[in-house]
Amino acid sequence: MGTPEIIKTFTLPSGKTAAVRKAFGRDVRKARVMANSQPEMFAPALASVLMTIDEKPFAMEEMDDMDMEDYLIIEFEISELFPNFQTPKRSS
């Protein structure tokens, strides 16, 4: 696997630069495991798998301490890039 194909770059409200790379099936599988059957955690999990901020990877848990504006933009951008992706329903 060579250099990842960047499909989108954008500036966060904090001034940091975010980049999203092309996704693969393994990325979806990894994000689902990270989200631990919690549909609301899938977007942050996928973001942490596919994105870098200022050219550095980040952990999903790091999003908890981000400014709300950055967090919401990241969530929005991921959902805009993958609009038809349905997260699995939470099992009871």
C-alpha cells in the first residue's frame, strides 16, 4: 500500500487542516468494531480511521476533547462524503 489517495481536504474552525483519504472495506469493518455497536459512534470512528489533522492521525477518543465546532464539522464532512451509508441498527 503506497501513499493514500486524499479525496478531500478542509480547514477546521480552529484553523487546523483535515484530510480524508479514500475508504476501503477494511476501514468500514474497523470503524464498526471501534463503534462497538453504537450507531452514534460510527462517524467519529470512521473519521479517526480515514482522516488526519495537520497531517497526524488521531484516535476517536481525542474527538471528545475537540472544540465543538471542529467535532461537528468533522462529523458533517464524513456524512457528506458517505451520504448513503447506513450504520447497522443497535442490537437489543
